[in-house]
Amino acid sequence: MYKILKAERLAEKIYLMDVEAPRVAKSCQPGEFVIVKMDEKGERIPLTICDFDRKAGTVTIVFQIVGASTQRMAEWKEGDAFQDFVGPLGQPSEFVKEDIEEVKKRKYLFVAGGVGTAPVYPQVKWMREHGIEADVIVGAKTKELLILEEPMREVAGNLYITTDDGSYMNKGMVTEVIKDLVVNQGKKYDVCVAIGPMIMMKFVCLLTKELNLPTIVSMNPVMVDGTGMCGACRLSVGGQVKFACVDGPEFDGHQVNFDEAMKRQQIYKTEEGRAMLRMQEGDTHHGGCGNCQ
Ligand code: NAD
Ligand code: FES
């Protein structure tokens, strides 16, 4: 069992938990994720890793209430325990695997939208730990939905906060801040990392394509097994079939077919929709388990 050591409400419907999971904490890297299961009958819930403490053996997760399982999870307190806490899954962020001297030569711009701020945090923290000052934009619908402001301020070079309704700091969406920094202020970046709702990542990529700014996104389609077998998280990237859980979750944002990914996300919700996808996608529908008949 994986005990909850801290449970905290960050904002409306958004919660943070520190979970005792020493094996995951020992090996996880920024960019990876875990799949949790509350009990024997529980749904498998994929969650990006927000932080980890190798010494204490803990992993921090942040989640939003989106259905019955996450609603039940939000009611859990310190001392409750997950039956399964599987990970780390997926590939670490590219820069973790690169020569650090090459990474240091680049200027990074991180763009976090809403709950997507949680997976951005460990990446910016990693940068800070390696002596790299990255600029960070955090966007939230409104002041009350802004999360992790203080922790992010501690690790970011410059932090730009924006709210859609102007209730705190800048007014407008993250794309407006990118435009302001690059076009109006003439700031130069080599890489943009954008993580948030798919619609945000789509529009960030449309803009950064125009600005000639290479952009990495972290895709969060529906996931079931997290091992490349079920096909739930199938995406098209550069015209090729990819599975977010094993090939990603991070991809070259300029190559991702966001419209298809968003449409598939909707269709996948119903049994009829899944049957249609099986028919349309044929042999490439899943990674090979053959269990979806
Ligand atoms: P949200 O809808 O509140 O949006 C957050 C910010 O994204 C906005 O404040 C705005 O600045 C920007 N944004 C939204 N739409 C935009 C557009 N059309 N153009 C430009 N910028 C735009 O976000 P939320 O409610 O916190 O997000 C929830 C979604 O995020 C869920 O679908 C969840 O699955 C997803 N999510 C993704 C990841 C990931 O790894 N990609 C991680 C956690 C959550
Ligand atoms: Fe990725 Fe099943 S969740 S293939």
C-alpha cells in the first residue's frame, strides 16, 4: 500500500498529495507520470508527477476532480493509502537525457496552463538545480484557480502570471504573454515547453510555429494500461502513430495533430465510439494486446 502523508486542497477541485512511494521516488524524472488505483475495484488514473523527494521516498501528485474516482480521491486524507502506485511511466523530458552543457546553452520558456502547472514545476526545478534560469508563464482562468505560485517563483528565472479575466497580474491567455515577450519585448528563446489543456497547447503551437520557436508539449489523452498495449492514448505525430504512454508523453508540438487528438478524446468516451475507432484504425488501433473485442 502507498500511504498519503499529506493531502491538501490547492484550489477549487484541485488537490495535492504527498504519497509514500520510495521505489518510484528513487528513479522518477521530470516528464514522467504514474498510474494510481485506489483499491481493488478502482479505476486506473494516470497523473503527472509534480515533485519527488528521493531521500524521504515521497512523490507529489496533483489532480483535478473530473469524475467519480477523482471525487472520491479528493475526500481521502493523510493516512489513507492507494492500492497501486505504478511508475515511473513514459519517457523523461528530453533535456534530462541530453548533455548538460548543451542544455545550458539554450534559453527555455515554459508555458503552464491551469492544472498543467503541476507537471511544469519539476522541469523548472530541475533547471534551477542545474544552474539554468528558465522563464515561466503560468496561466489560470481566474486568481482562485492559480496553483503553485510560490514554489514556482522559487525555481523560475522570471515568472509571468496571467489570468483570463484579469483578476490577478496580467489579463489574457498565455499566448498573449508569449507574444508580448517575444514580439514586443524582443526576448529570444531556443525552446518552449507548453503543458496544459490540449486546446491551449494547440494554440501555443500555432503561435510558436509562426515565431519559429521549437515547442515541446506533454500530451494527456485517455490512458488505460499505460504500457502501450490498449491503444487508448493513440496520437498522430508527424503523420506517424504514437502512443503517449510509452512514446511520450512529450512530443514535438509542431508535429502533433491536435484536432485529431481532441476529437478522439471525445469519441473514446463511449462504447460505440471505441467500436468505431477500432474499425477505422484497424491494425494500428492498439499496441497489440488484442483485448478490446
Ligand atoms: P484552463 O481551461 O483553466 O486553462 C488554463 C490556461 O490555459 C488558461 O488560463 C489560458 O491561459 C490557457 N488557455 C486555455 N485555452 C486557451 C486557448 N484556446 N488559447 C490559448 N491559451 C489557452 O485549464 P484547466 O481547467 O486547468 O485544464 C484542465 C485540462 O488540462 C484537463 O483537460 C487536463 O486533462 C489537462 N491537463 C493536462 C496536462 C498535461 O500534461 N498536458 C496535465 C494536467 C492537466
Ligand atoms: Fe497508452 Fe494504453 S494507455 S496504449
